[in-house]
Amino acid sequence: MDILQIAIILVKIVTLTFLVVLPLVPLSVYFERRFSAIIQDRVGPNRVGIPFSLLGFKKDFHLFGLVQPIADGLKLFLKEDFTPAHVRKAFYWMAPALTVVPALITVCVVPFGSPISIFGHTEKLVIADLDIGPLFVFSVASLSVYGITLAGWSSNSKFPFIGGVRSTAQMISYEIALGLSIVPVLMYYGDLNLGTIVKQQADHGWLLLPLWGHDATHTLSSKLLFWFPAAIAFLIFTISIFAETNRMPFDLPECETELVGGYHTEYSSMKFAMFFMGEYAAMVIGSALIITLFLGGWSIGFGLDAVVEKLHIGDFYYGGFIHMGCFMTKLLAFILFFILVRWTVPRFRYDQLMKLGWVVFFEAALINVFLAALIVAAPQLQAAIIGIGSVLLVILTAAVIWVAKVSEEQPKILRA
Amino acid sequence: MAVVKLQRPKLNFGEKIYFGALIKGFILTMTHAVKSLLGKSVGAETLASSGLGVTMQFPEQRWDDHLPEYYRGAPALVTDEQGRERCVSCQLCEFICPPKAIKITPSEIPSDDPWAKVEKRPLEFDIDMTRCIYCGMCEEVCPEQAIYLRKDYLITGLKRADMVHNKKRLYEIGGTRVGLVNKWNELK
């Protein structure tokens, strides 16, 4: 590996992590505050801008309050970093880092755009072009629960502890559904490289919008038929990501109404800010993953991608940057969706959360795997086998629903 | 005590799968968002909103035109139409003031003054606005109708001393008040 390659990798790490993904965290905090305010008929932070009048100019630029998150961050820096006497110091210090780092590590497999090419040298807009993309994301992202659990435990106080335990239980119940729900997608593409998955979506239509790029192996009818398992997978995956990132309908580890502040009750200053950052970074990565797998990643769609990829000035093919802009637009739209959900859906009760994870999503994802397998394999099978398969699938579904219904505990009558 | 047995409501299929309610919720929040952006939120009109939600954005927009007649702002001293002080420093307001915000130093009117018959006027009249609770008792108790609650509500300062209104400041806020007061009557 020569110096140039290392330099390119370093540049990619610094730009994509620290100049593209990390700024999205304060931006999503800003959007969260503005959008929630607008939903609630308020204004939200719209004042903090660049104080030109301090430098002797006539007017301040308030920029719709876009500088607000920086002011928030500055405030958190200046706060007293208080460590209570009763905490377990080493883990207490480690926990905030453990929530942020996994979220930022997962950035490395997300394809931000199509390859750009300069002087005949082609470079992919992804930090690490791993062939195990989603698996890597799952394995690293689930580590972030350690941060939350350790924070809860090391705080040595009851409410954070309950928050940490809840987070663990929630992670276990939703990780399975999360993993199982994308099996159909991986089966369909036959590939675990996120870059290849997006390329296929650009060529043959997004998974949830397969309306272009038809050919012999990707007929419209086969794609539309696969739309159903894809939609189920999308639903389960999205909701599981909500649970995984501790976002609103599932934010039981930190629900203020029950647990004071949840797992970060005992934290202050930048340590608290790290949890905050970790949560939002996880949200950004979660939406990036959903977009990459189901909504075409950087692809503009409608067959425009091939055109964009060919755009060039001399030797410099800059289409990748346009794709990157498209990716960021989709990302922001999805983050807004996250926020909309947060301010619309009330928090689940804990038993409802568990039931949803174990009884509904786990089974639904499992059946969805079989359904997708049947649809993917159908062209190679004889009609009889397809018939038997679908009958078996219906029986399986009925059995699962029946078991779920029977096992549902009836509320006991206390007094006749 | 009678035991009331409550039956949980039976949910039908649509309510059980929950998605209908979710979509209803999204429609509700998005309607609010759109209306809020267009400045057509419920109550935006009556609350004189800034065009975003129902909020009035303060330094640029003021509630001043919408203040009710009975609004109680900063207390202030008033002069009559000829610029004479109405206050006779009877100190009733000082005694009635619940938070003890008013401090008066009385003084005599010298005997060569044309209004020597009034006898007293305040030498110092301080109202500590960090203590004032805008109750209006001083206005009610004043026999000379010399102190009134005005509609000023922006009482700010950088020091505690800034927040104490002295006599000069109080007359500045108060201005003049037209109307007959018995003590100016030569015959009485």
C-alpha cells in the first residue's frame, strides 16, 4: 500500500465522517427543534446567527437560527462536568464514548455516491468497501447498547439502572427482527456489499419503487411481486431501527416521565452531550441504512443515474458528487420523518414494546423470509412446487397467528 | 365502598393493528405543521401571530396595542396639567405596599411657596422594581390620585440600582394627568 492510497483513505475518513456525517448531528438537532415547534404551532429557535454587530457591522444574520446547535454545544462545553461521588468512575467515563464511537464507525460502509474518477483513477465514495456491509453495521451498531447499559450501571443510582436494563432488553428483542427483516433484501440482491446493492437499485429500480430499468432478468412483474415482501421488510426494519436508536415510540431507556432522565440522569456537561450526539448519530446512520437498502441510496432514479455518471469536465467525472447530494437530500428527508414520528406517536408501554418485538415482528420477519424466498425462487421452480410452497406458507402463517392469539394472556378477573 | 368494575374497551381489528391511528396522527401533526407555516393556525388571528404558528415574536412585534384597559404595569407618579406634583408624601402607599417596594422621604413645602397650604411634598420617592408586584394597592390607597399603574411592562436594568425608580424617573413614566384635585383649590 503506497502513500497515495493511505492519503486517499485518510481524506475519505476525515471528509465523510467529520465533514459530512458529524455536521448532520447538530443539523438534525436543529431540525428536531424547529420541526417540533412548527408541529406545535410555535416558532422554535430562529434567532441565533452570526453576530456581525459585535464585529462592528450594522446587521446580524440570523440564518433562521441555524447556529443554535453550535451555541448549545458551546453551552454544554462550559457547564460544570460533575462526577457524583457514588459512581463507578472507570465505566462512568467510558460509557459516553461507547455510545458515540460505534455509531461513527458504522459510517465507513455507507456508500455516499457513485464512484468519481479523476485522471483515469476511479475512487469509490465509501470509506471501506466491505463485502459484509449490513452485517458489519449490525455487529458494530449493537455495541452502542454497551454504552447505555454501562452508563446505567456505573451511575449507581436506581433510575439510570432501570434505563440501562430496559435498553438491553429492548436491544435483544429488536435486534433479531432487525437482522431477519433484511434477509429478503439480501436474498434478492445476492450480495452483502452495500455499494453493489445501491448500484443494482440504480440500474433496475429502487426496491420500493421498481419502475425503470427492466430487462430479461429483471422483469417488471417479478419486481412488482417482490415489492410485497420488500414493503414488509421495510416496515419491520424501519420500526426496529426506531427501537434500536431509542427514538420516540421506543425511547423507554430515557423516558423522562418515568425515569427522571433515564440512563444519563447522573451525567452532565460534555459527557451528557456525547450521549446526545450518539443518539443522533445513530439516527443518521439508521436512516442512511434504510435509504441504502430500500430507497435506492444515492440513486436519483428514473434512469437518470447513467446520465449523471457520464457527466465530466475533461478527465474529472463529477457525477458522484451529484449522487452524494441526492443521498444527503434523502437522508435529511428521512431524518425529518424520524422527527415527525417522534412528535406524533406516543411512547409504548414496556410490555407492549416486548410483545411487539417478540410476538409480532419476529414472526412477521420470519414468515417474510419464506415468502421472499418463494418469490425469488419461483422462476426456477415448477408450478406444483410453487403451489405446495404457498400452501405451506399460508399454513405456517395461520399457525403463527393462532399461537400468538392463544398465548396471549387474558387479564385475570380479580373479583367475581 | 362500592367497587366499580371497569371493562377495557373491546378493540376491533382496525384498532388492533394500530396503523390507522398512526396515519391519523401523521395527518394531524402535518396539518398543524402546514397551517403553522402558512400562519393559519387556530388562534393565530386573535393572538396576533407573527405568521409562524400562533407566536408573536417579541422585540419586533409588541403586545402594546392589545393591552386591556385594566392592565397593570409599572407604578408611576403623575403631575397635573400645570406641572405641579400631586403627591403630598402622606406615605399611605409606602405603608400599604405588600412587598415594601416604596420608600418615601417627605419634606415640607417652604412657607413662601404659593402652595404652602399643601404643606408637604416628597423629597425622594423610590420604587424598587425588583420588589414591586404590580398589585395596584398604591393606586387604590392614594388620596391625592398621585400614583397610577401605567402600561409600561419592560422594566429592565443591568444593576440593582437601575431597577430602583427614583422620583425623576417616576414622573417621566407617569406624565401628566388631567382632572381636578381638591388641594389646588384656593378656597378649600
